[in-house]
Amino acid sequence: MNLEELAFLALAAVAVGTSVAALLVRELVHTILWVAVFFVDLSAIYFLLNAPFLGVLQLGVYAGAVTVLLLFGIMVTRKRIFSRDAATGIGPVPLALAAVTFIFLVASLGEFPQGTLTVQSYDPTALSGALFGNYGPWLLLLGLIMMSGVAGAIYLVREGRE
Amino acid sequence: MTALPVAWFLALSGALLAVGIFGLLTRRNFILILIAVEIAMNATILNFVYFAAFATSGTGLSGQAIAVVLIGFAATEVAVGLAIVLGLNRLKGSINVAQANELKE
Amino acid sequence: MDFTSFVGPFVPEILLLGGTLLIFLLDVLGLRRNEWLSTVAVTAVVLALLSVLGDLGFGPLSVLATLSPGQIDTLPAFGSAPLYHFTSLGLVFQAIFLLSALLVTLASASRPSDEPGAPIFYGLLLLATLGMLLVAVASDLIFLLLAIEVVSIPSYLLVGYRRRETRSMEAAMKFFIIGALSTVLSFYGASLLFGAYGTTNLFLIQADASTVGFPVLVLLGYGFLVAGLAFKVTLVPFHAWAVDVYDGAPSDVSAFLAGGTKKIGLFAFFLVFLGPVLLVNTAAAGQSPFGGGAVDLGPTLSITLGVLAVVTMTVGNVLALLQKEMKRMLAYSSISQAGYMLIGITIGTAPALTGATLQIFAHVLMKGGAFLVVAGVGALGIGPLIDDWKGFGVRRPLTGAAFALMLLSLAGVPLTVGFVSKFILFSAAVQAEGWFIWLAVAGLLNSALSVFYYARVLKVMYFDRPGPLETAEGTAAAASAPALGAGGLGYGRAVAIGLAAVLIVGVGLYPQPVVGAIQMAAQHFVSAGV
């Protein structure tokens, strides 16, 4: 087992552990801390996969912006709720659904090349060329989504005369 | 040259998706639900990144492009979700989904 | 590629975007009167609709006028692995989507002129419509799913645009949670397909479909996609949210959700499940008598979709029977109608596609129109219960007749468009033979079942003696509402309801032009793929 494989196993364990912890801890602020670690951990995985641009983006958008947004959400609403209500009954159905999903995915593992594959690295310049070239329409759609999201969100939270 | 087993990544993303769906269906606090959505979205993005990294065909780059777009999309989703939480919080003083039952008969 | 052929096909989208920006500009300038904003919105939608109809060969206003209708399918696409691609079936769907937006914007013109939130309502409505048009031209999975999000994000916010009403905001929250779940599932499915095929382009997936080396991964990918899209289309067992959301949303928005945005999921089913398997199987499946090749979805997917269709029809109808409230009854009926439309995709021949598309067109008129009536009569002092409608048909003959017409068409009574679409759909199922005949049987039994609850409403409207004319709170609501023209409905809403009613009867009596156009488009779709 080489260094990269060890690094991946460690990162994967942290990812699963922090995501579970984030959903199960009592105090909402602790949840945000776990989620922040989770986002940073995934960014490390992207670096491991030779995708530095995505790693940086993940750090900036998820570990930075999204975490702060969530923190703000908790701050603003916490005057009434400090922590979430005691975990309400974990129904057997959702648990079973999640388990079945996982089992199916593991079943499909057998199809994969069992050995290791070389990780390709892509030039960020080529990535930006593709984003603004052939795949430009995706960015346009993202722009439309963001425009409607921002306009509607501002309206919903704006204090104003009616 | 980095070389890694592909199957491990699929197992990781499957586990993260399962955690996300589980959280989405069982949590009652809206912020926790949002976080569960983000965990599942991250599993999806991870899928695109590693499939791109292990791609043998020439279209692997599109996987990274999709990941960039999806990261932006997920951030928008969080913003919209929080706007709904804040709006509802101002009306009711609670963001507990179980208490939002005025619709039920 | 020259500029005209690149931008030309996108004229309707550009018109809608221009309308949105103009509305937001008016908002910033403080010009927030409902009349002005609705005029801008209706104008943008009408121009876009005329442009789409022109491209389809109806009317003079076509940017693509140099092309004969069939040639739309051969328009050059952008790049070697195009993200979007124009088909005549896509244009037919664009026309249907614009029709639903037209009904809602017209009806909203009747709101009070100082209505709070009017700018955001029209702006988001136009943006969602723009997203629907983009869904109709997708030829790439990610483009398709992102376009669906261009519709979904404004829809969540539209449901909650009455931000001072708890019901509206709660419905928005439910809608958001379910929408987020559906989004994650469908994107995850797309990512697995990307892993199996190395691309998200539907053309390339088609070309590779026969030689794929990861069958379990592909099946899982399609499975996640079915689940994700099934939420959008409200298929049972992914339907529970729809009733609460349609019930809690402002009724005009419910009309847009049930009549309009739900249909994008169906078109996505067309693209994802008919397109890819088509080219591979055309040779083996042989020619159908209608020109295009018969489509074999592959037994697993086909049976899954068929079972979903039957379960959806039955559960929707049975639950609709039990409802006491008008909006909830209409919502359950909307769920069962989705089952009929899914039959067309399960069979996959050109006639079945024609039937399903016509059913979608009919549903825009019937369900959209019915929700608009419900939204309008709230101001006339009629409560949410079906029993509150006692004597409505006698007291309001015109509105009552239009509403009765919509219900009859939903039940599939002859001389209405609802009958024509079900006739084409079920006869296609019979022609396709094999186990598809059972789909027709299930559909017919369900239609018979649905007659019960539509007839119950008609009985209440026409034969039940009106109790005390209006409830006390209803009268108070009616008194506080500003007086509107057209018998209290407002002229815009009256025009919208009238337009829906006229089209229901008109196409029911003389279906040829509409059916002909859809038939041609469906044949092109089935023979060309994607």
C-alpha cells in the first residue's frame, strides 16, 4: 500500500465520520464545525485527484461561503431554538432505503477494473477553455438559476412595507 | 504519477449519498436538512471529479466542468433554502419541520 | 455557423428574458402596479408563443421561416457534442409550456393593482417559463437537469411569494425539501451514467448504449434518474408532497405547477428514456405502421415505467374519491393524470407519443383552467370544500359551465379534448399489442373510476339546493375584495378561463390541426432520436 492509498483511506474515513457526526450531534453550532471539516476534507480529496482548481473552489465556496451562510442562518434563528429537538424516531423505512442504496452501489463495485488506474491531471487553462467554449451553455443556465435564486431570496427576507 | 483504485471512490460516494439521504429523511430541523442535502450533493460532485480523473476517453474534462457548475448550483440552493427558513422563522418563530403542520388535515 | 441560425431559434427565450429584466427594472424604478407588470408579462409570453408557433409552421411570425416544419429536426447544433438540439416535438412542448404560462399571466392581470409581490411573481414566472423552454431543447443530461433547476428554483419561491401567509411559506418549505431530494437523486444518477459512458451527451450515450461495460452502474444510474424525475412528475410513490404543495400554494401558482412545470419532468422522461435506447433497438424492433421504428425501452425500464403508470393512476384516483376539499381533489386528480401520460412513454411508439403529448396539452387546459377558476371564485365567497360549491352552476352560469366543461374533459367525455387524447393513447396501447393492452385496460377502468368524483362535483354544482347562499366569512371576504369586472372574476381571468374552455371544446370537435402537428413531431422524434 503506497502513500496515496493511505492518504485516501484516511480522508475517506474522516469524510464519512464528519458527515455522520454533523447530522447526529446535539448542538447546532457543533454541526457547523463538523460540516466545515467535511468540506475541507473533500477539498483535500480533490487535490489528491490532481484537480487543484476544484479543490480551491471547494475551499472557497463550500468551506467558506456555504459554511458562513449556514452559521448566519443559525445565528438569526437561534433566538428561539438553541439546539435541534431530540432526534425524532429514525423510521425503519429511510434507514432501509439508505442501506439498500449503499448495498446496490457496493454490488456495482465488482464491475470496475480491480487494479489501480492512473489519475489524469487536467490543465486549469483547458478547463476554463471548455467552460467558456463547448460547455458555455451550462454556465448560462447556472447564471439563470442564480439570478432567480438571488431575486427571490432577497424578496423573501426583505423587511418591507406590504 | 498518482494511481488509486477506482472502486474505493465509488464506495465513498455511495456512503456519503446514503448518509445524506438518511439525514434528509430523518432530521426535523431545516438547517440540518439543508446540510444533509449538501452532503449528498458533495457525493455527486465527488463522482464527477473522480470519473473525470480516471476517464480514458477524451471527454473527461467535461466531468470537471460539471463539478464547477454544480458547486455554484449547490451554493445557490443553500441560499434559497436559507431565505425560506428566515421567512418562515419570522412568521412562526420555529424552523422545526414537524411543527409546520398547518397544511395537514 | 452564422449569427442568425445560432441565435434565431432562441428568440422566444430571449423575449422571455427581456420581459423578466424589464419587470425587475420597473420594480427598481418603483413602477409596481399590477396592470403594467402583467401587461409586460403577457406581451412577452404572447410574442414568444407566436414565435414558437411560427417555427412550427402556424402563422407568419417565424425566425426559421426559411425552413419547412420537418427541417427543424435537422437544424445544425453547436459543437461536436451539442448540449442542445432543436426537434419539432421540442417546439410542440415549448408551445404547450407557453400556453400554460399565458393562462396564468392573463389570469393574474385581474389581481388588485397594489398587490404586494407582483414584480417578483411575474419575474419568477417568466424565468421559470424560460427554463421550461430550455428543457424542451436539451440533448445533454446536465443541460437537461440544470434547465429543470431553472424551473424548480423559481417554483419554490413562487409557492412562497405570499411571504406573510404561513400556509404559503410552509408549502414552499415542503416543496424545497422534496425538490432538493429530487435534484440530488437525478444528478447522482447522471453522475453514474457519466461514469459508465464517459459523457453526459445523450447522442453519445445512444451510440454507446449497446457496448457499455458496466450494466449494474447503468441500471443504477437510470434508477436514480427515474426516482429523481418521478418526484417532479408526482408519480406514486413519490407523490405525497404534491397535494400539500398545490393546496398550500396560491391557486394561480398551483395552476402553473400542475398545468406547466410538472410537464417538464415528462418531457425529460421522453428525452432520457426514449432517445438513448431508440437507435440501438430500431433495427431489431422493426418498422411500425406509422413510419418510425417501434421503440424497445428494454424490458426492465419498460416494465418499471408501466407499473409506475398503473399504480399512479389508481392511487391518484382512489385518493381523489375520498377528498372533501376542491383543491386537494384536483391535486389528486392531477397525480392520476400523470399516470396516463406515462403510458405513452412506456409504449414508446409514435402514436403513443402523440397520445401522451396531446394528453399533456389537454391537461394544461383542463387542470390549469380548473385551478384558475378555483383561484377566482375564492373572492366570490366560496369556501375550500366541495360542498361550498352548492348551486354554483345555477348562480354563475358562465363560470359554472366552463368549470363543468373542464371536469368533463378530465373525465374523458366525448366532444372534449380529454376524450381525443385518451382515445389516441389507449388505441395506441392496443395496437402495440403484448402486455401493453393491459395498460389500456387499466387506463379505461381508471377513467370509469374517475367519473365518480367529477360527477359528484357536477351534482353539487347543479342539483344540490344552495344552502344559505354564502358563508359568513365568505361574504366578508367578498365584500372586502375590490369590485372586479366580468362578474367579480376580473376581465383577465375571465379571458383566460374562456380561452381554456374554448380550446377544450374546439380541439375536441376539430382535433385535426393540433393532432396532425403533434403526430408529425412525434414521428420525427421516434425516427430521429433525441
